[in-house]
Amino acid sequence: MGRPLKAPIYVLPHGIEVIGEYPPTNGCPYWRVRVRPHPFFDGTPIRSNGYDVRRSRVLLASKLGRALTPQEHAHHEDEIREHDTPGNLEPLSAAEHNRHHKIGARHTQAAKDRISAAVKRAYAEGRHVRLPIINRDTQGRIAS
């Protein structure tokens, strides 16, 4: 016989028991929670009698009444990562989420330099191959 389970910190709809909360760190800028094993989080590795999951994903799964697919992202409508409330969260596909946050975005010069250096290194190491340049005429046909 093992030790009796500690009481959860709080219980969400659909019986999701939260047994720990962890603030953002340098490694993860999102709040995380540990929840007891639950069908909404199958496939997530168990650690210390629970699953470690981003709090926003847990609250959105509870709001929707189903598990989120790996392709679904929990989007914060007000764009504040720490504002995890069911009314502030909506599911978006990875493409929709990226489109929402990246349209109109500009890379800083430091980011451009970092990307350029990585691409040059990949060519030098043979991980990328330059494609031939195809000359086209004004109608888009391949020119000879």
C-alpha cells in the first residue's frame, strides 16, 4: 500500500484534478500545471503521479470538454500568456496561430544575422545544397 494521495489544489470541469502549479521560467514562458492522470491527457508522460501540461491547454480542454489534438494550439485572445482564463482561450491550428502572430512581423537585424550564419553553416557542412537558378522570361516561361 502506498501513501494516500494529496488533495488536489482545485478541480476543473470534467474531473480534471490539478495537483501542482508552476510559474513561467527561462525554459518555459508559460504557466504549467501537474494534473492527475485523465483521459484528456493520454499519451503525456506521467511524472510524480501526474502529467505536466501548460495551464492554458488544460483550461481549454476543460472548456471544450475534450482533449486537444497535438495540432491544436491554445491561443490567448488578449495575447498575454499569463492570462489563462477559459474566456480568453481559443483553439487554433498551428498554421492559424502562426499566421495570427507572424503577419506583419519583422525580424530584428540580430535575428537576420543569426539566420544567415546558420544557413551559411548548413551549406558549408553539406546539409543544404544550392538549387540551380532558373531563368524565366516575362511571362514566367523557362528561358533558354
